[in-house]
Amino acid sequence: MALDFIRIRGARTHNLKNIDLDLPREKLIVITGLSGSGKSSLAFDTIYAEGQRRYVESLSSYARQFLSVMDKPDVDHIEGLSPAISIEQKSTSHNPRSTVGTITEIHDYLRLLYARVGSPRCPDHHFPLEAQTVSQMVDQVLAMEAEPALAEQRWMLLAPVVRERKGEHVQVFEQLRAQGYTRVRVNGHVHEIDAVPALGLRQKHTIEAVIDRFKPRAEIRQRLAESFETALKLGDGMAIVQSMDAAPPPPGPPQCPAGRTPEATAADREPLLFSSKYACPVCDYSLPELEPRLFSFNSPVGACPTCDGLGVSQFFDPARVVAHPELSLAAGAMRGWDRRNAYYFSMITSLAKHYRFDVDAVWQTLPKQVRDIVLHGSGSEAINLVYVGENGNKYQRKHSFEGILPNLERRYRETESAAVREELAKYISERPCTECGGARLNRAARNVFVADKPLPEVAMLPIDASLAFFEGLALPGWRGEIAARIVKEIRERLGFLVDVGLDYLTLERKADSLSGGEAQRIRLASQIGAGLVGVMYVLDEPSIGLHQRDNERLLGTLTRLRDLGNTVIVVEHDEDAIRLADHIVDIGPGAGVHGGEVVAQGSLESVLQAPRSLTGQYLSGRKAIGVPAHRHPPNRKLMLALKGACGNNLKDVDLEIPSGLFTAITGVSGSGKSTLINDTLYALAANEINGASHTPAPYREAGGIDLFDKVVDIDQSPIGRTPRSNPATYTGLFTPLRELFAQVPEARARGYAPGRFSFNVRGGRCEACQGDGLIKVEMHFLPDVYVPCDVCAGKRYNRETLEILYKGYSIRDVLEMTVEDALELFQPVPSIARKLETLMDVGLSYIKLGQSATTLSGGEAQRVKLSKELSRRDTGRTLYILDEPTTGLHFHDIEHLLAVLHKLRDDGNTIVVIEHNLDVIKTADWVIDLGPEGGHRGGQIIATGTPEDVAANPASHTGRFLAPLLERNRAGSKPAPKGAPRKARNKTT
């Protein structure tokens, strides 16, 4: 039957070579192959693009105008498609208001829960704001009969008439006497109404009428009800029941200890307060009816008024502004205010003259008063300030000195230049809001409780703890009935997040702080929660950033999506995922122009036996990444040490990394690897070695940084945020290319300089599109449309520039070449060939030199950065830090990458890799395993040593999965790739 398969005929998108495929519907399909072989071209640019395009085109023209329609892929025919949903690696949102809770819609259910069954309390007195009926009040008082200690006490019912008001209140006593009341309590003491002592005119007093005196007995129910009605009428909706045997209360209004209800105070003989109003019985604080938007930090109704619901306030951080406190003001303690900037430095000189301090003195040695004036200003004190104009002329004015921090704040606020704002933003830090403490909600919303927990406290719990809270939540009475359905939805969604290995996150975690893998798995959990059926899901490496221990749960999630009746197509390199798949498609045999073919498809057995399938060769064991024959031992005298690291979830960690070795930092997701290495170690090392101005996570002390002369962090952030940025510009390859074209005889004859061959400046570029090759057509409420420039036909350069040829190729032709083709052309040019060879070494032979940086995956961007570092002159004393460099890499690609890293190590450099991939971990010289779990249950070093040492440690989750792999490799596999002969570690530069 036709609908049992997705039939693809003649797919030619990008490098696909007219392939035909039949993919079974409602199955788990894994597409694998070398990096750049065409997996994403098939999965996303062909199957997903066509599925999404057909679905959108089936909608009305009115609905279509609000949706972006993808281009029709280059394919002859596809049938059997379902509506398609793509879940990619890209970060979910850069919106500071977006959190894990809002993305998964769990926050929406929490808002509904707190609005329907929440118990509001007075922020000051902590009394529940619950309007009670007379019957409820009577029942509560008579319930004391069941407790012998309370049943034998005498009680009185009071109506508050005056609360904390100054005056003699003679008229009040006369009115009470006229109404027939014989006793009053004044400032905690009971008096006959005719024997009330004179009250001080200027003192605050509290007066309560004694309505009734009784012992709690069932037979007085009717009398008690009438007394309560009288008390509520006289006390404006408030009544107090106080033990007559208790000591007199202190002066002032009754207080309810924080977190305690009136019910809890009865046994302590404290007064029972009753209110028929939805208000605090002490201060009359009240709330309108609870509604979901009160608990939304994106609504003015619920957001904290101080931080507008962001939870943080931004400020110009003195620690960032004074980047080099070891220097003087003149030498550059603060960038932009030193001798190189005549305008601002003349102001500093005037300030120094007035306050008599030396601008050449080290900043740290200046008196605190002077430092405060420089940073915050002179207040109202006027100073003769000398200014230097653009032409060098000096003029003098007398007024107060603004201060460097207020100056930065004003310039940031007033400027309309994006470049200036971006530059000034480097000095800005964030701190928790002083009003809400980071909770984002206003005072009223923060004081509504469910099971004694306010909403911000629930959002701060790790997801596994939050799930435990809701699984144990049992609300009494009508609240339990209403909450049941809401809590069921919350529990299910939390359970899905746990299933995809995100139990260590919190619902309040900002979306822009998530890694690509975490963001993808959150969207995956959200899709499971949606419960859609008959949909085609296309996922891009969902196992990124996931420890082997959590992989099984992730795969279970994918099979659950399939079992709901969906087709799940996954681009993946993970061995477990490939083995679990119902259908495997292996694209290859190589990358770029050497790929784009289906080298194997079908069941696992058929792929294992396919002779052309590299995937089958690695899965069957015919090929393998081997374990080194011997490990390089650490030199205990040459250690990079970090003590007392306690950022985020780290628990006073002491770290030692051997210099000159390849060290793998491992641990389950959320165990603290990135906090320890990226946020602490790299930040402090970059500050010390590179002169950066990062703010490291808290630590006690560090040592051994002087072993290095350079530190390089190679992460997966984009190499550029605009389409103009590309591998050629980022790696510095474009400069020698332009210089080469400027040396062509025809270019020299015309007087063309290297700038002529840049598409970023005037001269050689097409001015109609300003070198973009595309023209943006603004469609107002429709998505912007990009059309090829009709002047240069998308070639980016003008005709005269394109007439300059090197061996028959124009500069535009060169930018359209792959790295492999370009290397063949430029092999005789050493300055160009060296950079191209390093791109080849890291497995990027297939990318185009002019490929837009925005189209590169995180793993590709990381390898472009690595190639840039490899092309630089090596000193042998560099500290390289890499964060999951195997992202997006096939087994074969990983083998090439390891050869590059081992060569760097053999040249005397130190390699620190945060990694989950067991093939990388097993080839490391040293392993540091964090755990034992993620989030608050992690943050400790569990195991340290060689891979064999970690594998033998029963407490290490990493060791548990590493042990069988080491055993299997030792049994018979080739040795790990080796680099150049190892240099002496103690070399000098």
C-alpha cells in the first residue's frame, strides 16, 4: 500500500546525487554518514522542506501570509508525506523572558494551578487571606472540645474596634457602653467598661469589645454563632478568640509567625483570628480574585515592578570597567580613559590636580576615597576640568565630575549606534533584582502558596525534585478535586523532561543559557507532551551533550513518539541509536562532492554487511578507533591547579590538570563540567594570560597558569552572526587570497589593490546589493523576501572585478569552491595552502570557502575555529579547551579529529576536552569524572586518573560504560592514531 512508505525519487538537493529511497512510515529511521555527506540535505532540506511546504500550501491564503514557506527542494517526486515538525540543534530563544518553564508550557499550568487552588497570605503578617463563614468559624472553635487541654480552658470572643490608633478614645467607650457591652480589652488587658484607665493622647492603642466568654461545648453552637455575627458586625468583619488563661499578649496588633496559620497557633494559646473578608485581619491587605496572569512575569499584572519580570538588574560593573587594577590610570587601568584618549585623560588629569593624586600610581594603591570619586563622580563639588577639542585646543569649565560609571550609563542610554552599545555592553554585569531576588514575580504573586510553597520556589527546584513534589501533592477537599487534572498535566510534562535526561535543569532556567542539545531535547519533550499522531518528526542529533547513562531514556522517548503513530527521522551518529533504529540510511561514501549517495539502507544486519558503508564497518568491528598502546604519565610538578571552585552547583572542587597531556572532562549532563572548565578555569586563565576581562565563577586559588603562554577556548558558538561572515574571512584565508588576486598582471595593470576583491568595502563589490548578492524586499507584515541581485546576478562583485582571473578562476569562483578543490588549485601558494590543509585536517573538506557562517552547524563552527588555531605558529605552551568537539562527527571523522588533537599534545600543548563520546575518552591520557549526578546532586569530582583507573571506579557512571569498551578494544584493535614525535615539555619560548 502506497501510504506505508515515504517514496523519494530523484533527490538532488545540494550534493545529493539523484537518489531514490523508500522509507517506512510510522517507524524510527536513522540517517547516518560522514560529516558533510548529505544527511541534513536529505532529512531537512528535502523531506522536511517538502512536508512543511505542502502542509502550509494546504492552508488558506490568509493563514499562509503569516507563515514562511520553504523553497521547493530539487527532487522529482515525493509521496506519503505527513505534516512535518523539525527539531534542530539551534538554541531555543535569545529572549531573556523565555525559560524552561515557558518553553514547555509547564509554567502555564503552574499559573493555572496557583490561580485556582493557591492560598494567598499577607506578605507582612503571614495570615492566610481566606474569607470564612460564621459556620466555619464556629466549627473551628468547637473542634477544640476534642482536645482535653483546650476544652477545659475558658475563652473569650473579641471584636476589634480600634487598632493601633492614637487618642484617648473616650467616645468609643461611651458608644460601647450605650450598646450594652460591659467588658473591653485595652492594649491586651481586660477591664470593666466603667473602670477603663485614662489613655495617653499621643500613644497608639488597641481596643476590643468582649462579646462572649465560654468553654468550647457542642451545646453552645447557636449562642456562639450569634456571638460571632455580633463580633463581625462590630469588628468590621474581624473577630478574635483568645484564651482567658493565657498571659496578656504584647501591645500592638496580633502577629502570626511566618508560615503558620491560625489553626497552628491554637495549641500555643495564641489568639485565633477570623475574618469574613478576603483580607489580612491585621493590616487589611487584600487581593482581588486570583487569576493566571497574576503569576506571569510577562504580564504587568504579575511582573516584579522593579525588574519588569526579568529577575535581574543590569549595572556597569566596576570589576569589568577597571580591567587592569595592577596598572595606573595613565597606563590603562580603565580602557578609554588613559593617555591614548586625550579628551577623557585630560579630565582625569584635572581630577588628579584637584584631589592631589598621581595618575601614574597603580590603581590599587590609590586611596579608596579617590577611587570612589573617579568611578562615581565628585557629587556636588565643582572642579576645574580641562577639555581637549578635536583640533587639540584646550578649554576649561568648572563643574562637578560626572564619574566614569555614570558616564558609561549615560552614553549607553543616549546612543543610537549599535556598535557603541555593543562596545559598552562589555562592561555590564547582571545581579539578582533587589525587590524580587530573582523570582521575577511581584510581592502579591510571591505570597500565594500551594502546599506551603510559592510558585517561584517550585520553579527553582530541579526538575526531578519538582516531579517528586507534584507526585506527593495531596490537597484536601475541593482544592484537591480542582487540582487533580492540572497536576496530572504538570507531572506528565516533568516526566518527559526527566526521560530526555534533563532532570538537573530548573523551570526558571533561562532559555538563552541552554546548550543546543538541551534546547533540542526540551522541544522534544514538549512534542511528546503535545501527543500529536500521524506527524513526521525530523530531529538533528538529539544525543548531543547527553551522557551514555541517559541515552537509553532518550531512545525510549523516540520510540514512544514512534509508537504514538508518528514517523521519526533522526540524523544521528550515536551507536545505540543506530542499532535501535527500525530502518537505517547510510549516506556516503565520502563528504561533499564525494558523498550524496545511499551506500546502505535497511535493517541493521544489511548495513553491517554493506561493503561500501563506513558506518557498517565501524559497527561490525572491522574498523575501530583504537586504544593507545601506552598512556603518557602526568608530571606531578607540572600541574594546572584550581582550588575551591564553587560556581553554580560545584561543591568546593579542587581540580588538577596535568600539563602537556590530553585530558578528558567527563560526567553526566549537568554535573558541573562547563561551570568548572569554561566558567572558572578558562575565564581566569584568559584574564591572566590573554589580558581578557571575563568574570570567573567563584574559586579560592589557582596555580600553574604560568606554564602557558596562550589559552584558546574552542566552543560551538557561531563564527559570525551575519551572512557576510564565512570560513574564508574567519580563518584569515581571505586576506592572502585577495593579495594573490591583486598580484595578477591584469589587476596590477589596472591598479587594483587587495581591497578591490573584498565584498565588504566599496570598490570591487556590486553596489546595488552592497556585496550581499541578494536584495532584501521588505513585505511589512509578511516575511521578508530575498531575491538575487539583478545587477550582479548574485555574484557579489561588479563586472570589472570578476574580469580578473587566477588560473581561469575569478574571486567569486574561488569563494564557491570547496576546501578540497581550493587546496588543489592553491597548493603552490604556501600562505593559502597551509590554512586550507588545516581545514582538511579537521574534516571540513566539503564546506565552501564563502559559505555563510549562519548555515554552519555548531560542530562545523567549532572545527573552523580549531583549524584557525592550528594554522597559527605553535609555541608548544598553549592550553586548548574544547567543548564537545565530536558534535556532528561520524566515527571516521572522530578518528581524524583525534589525530589532530594528539599531534597538538605531542607538540607539548595541553588539551582539555569536555566530552561524552567514549571513543574520545578512551584515547585520553587523563580523565576527570564529575558527578555523581546532575544539578544539585552533582558538582563533585568522582574519579581521576587514566581511563583504566576511571573504568575501575564503581562510583563513576562514565567508568561503568567505559570498562566494556576498553576490554573490547584491548581484545583486538588497531592502536590509536599517533601524531608527530613528542617534544620535551619543559621547552622555553
